[in-house]
Amino acid sequence: MRLKSLGRALALLLAVLILATAVPALAAPADNVPTRIWINPREVDKQELVPLDMVTTALKANPDLEAELNYLYYIDGEWYIPVWALAAGLDAQVSWDAARHQLVIWRQVGNTGNPVKKDPRDVLQYYTYYDRQARDQVLVVSNPTNRPVTLQFASAQTHDFVVTRNGRTVWQASAGKDFAQVWRQEILEPGASRVYRSRLPRLAAGTYQVKAYFKGGKTTGPVASTTLKIDRWQSPLYYGLSYGDGRLRFSIENPTGETVRQVYSTAATFDIEVQGDNAYTWRYSDGKTYRPWLHVNEMGPGAASYKFIYLPDLPAGRYVANAYDLAVSSTQPVASTVFYVY
């Protein structure tokens, strides 16, 4: 049963009852501490729904849901709310935990930094999250009002994402792309949502800030933002390292059926480290200076590349060589080999 049919007055009354009973007064968490909940969403009317009582209690929050009350569902004796509406009412972030195969909803309690400022004429609701399974950054644009909203696009571009780390841009969805300069408009019906996606390249492990831009609304700046944490990932590429005739052979192969994209922040794409049991050490990058250069390398399906690294004259001993793909990690090798010099 959709709550919208009950009328706005009844909706407000129900909301007061729900939140008064569902969310007890809880001690405020320490400033700047995120509260998270993992949950299996329920799909209804092509929307992902979560139980309002459980989520608001777990997140220790009384959401501002006046505009979102029209979108509650009453299912099996429990109130459910679309994820986009909950995110808007709680100022929460949503992402997909591929390891757990669950949706993660989290909010920053206390100092939240600089929030995104929308144009006051913009009635749309926005939230952005990272779909780890698809490796997509997602922007959800929803119309929470009871009237249609006209989306106006000045070109074929519908959205954009900017990913930064330590204040420096490491990737932008629109970079290097040309968009047809054709003005057009679309109608977003009441309660409807549009989902826009961009495939992220492989990012090195670390914490990033993501800002989402929507080209069909009245807000010219970012409409949503989130923090993106990338753990060390298992690269789909195959790496190999072997020694012979005084040199190392570093191979990279793409065994998948899709193009693999990797982001590098300087002109250097790899490094080699050699350590001997005789205390001798050598590193390929020692003494080299690489210019800052943010670029993406693409390796097509079935492609392979080979690098041959000539070593200096090594004293006799047993050696371990480590190869690093700098798009993956500068501290964790992707391939290793052991060799002897007699």
C-alpha cells in the first residue's frame, strides 16, 4: 500500500508516530564518527526499499522526511522507504559492499565538513554512491515533489564525476570526451528517479572524495558528494617476473574479455626492487625523477605487454626481485621471482 494515497495530513501524523516509537533518545556519538548499517534491500516498483524503523534506530537518527513521506510503503506490517529518500532525509551515503553482497548505508555524525550547496530553485533530490560490484560511480536523481519536473540538457552530457585525493583531481568522467551540442529536455514524473553511471578506472588503495554533477537541473555546481575508500584490490591482470641473461622480464597480460583501465599519477607506471642475501639492494626508480602526469592506461581483452629491465653487475648471491604496478600499489608487489648470481 502506497502512503501517498492516504493524504498528506495522515502521512505527517503517521511519521510522528513512527519516529516517536521507532527511534528512542540515544546518546550522541562522538563527533566525526560515521555510523554504518549493512542491509539486504527489498525491491518494489523497481526501487530498493529498506525498513524505516530498523535503519533509523541503527543509525541513531531522526530523519527529516517531510518531503519523502509520500514514498513510504507499508509491507507485511512494517514501513519501508526507498533508499534514495532515506539518503536525502538523513544526509546519508549509500554504497555496495561486494564482499558481503549487501547495501551499506552510513552517515557522518558530528562535523560533516562542507556540505554540497544546491541552487534554492532546485527541487530535485540527489545522492551518489560507488557500486563496487560494477565498479561504477552512480548518481541517482529523484523527483520528490507531486508535480513533473523538466530536465534541460544543453548537450548530450547528462552528468559528471570528479574524484580527488588530498585536494588533487585524479580522475574526471568527462575528461577527454566530446559531447554533441544538442539542447534537449526530459520530463521526470513525480516520485520517479533516473540513474546515471560512469565506470571508474582502477584506483590505487586509499581514500578519495567524489563530487557528482548533474547537467539537467538548476544547480551548476556539485549536487552530491561522498567519500570513497578503495582497499587493495585483486587486479584482473596477470603479472609475471622472470630472470635471465642479466635482466628481468616483467610481463602484464589481460586474460579477461573486457578492457582494463588503470590510473597513474606520474609518468612512472612500474618499479622493480632487487634485494640480495648479501645485503645488496637495487631499485629501478632510484635516481630517476618522474614528472606528474595523471593518465589512464588501457589494456584491451587478451592484450599483453613486456618490459625488460637490465640489472647492474650483481655480486654473487641469492636475490629476490619484486615488481610493482604503480596503479595497484607502490608497496605491495604484483609479481616476484628468486634468482642466483654465481
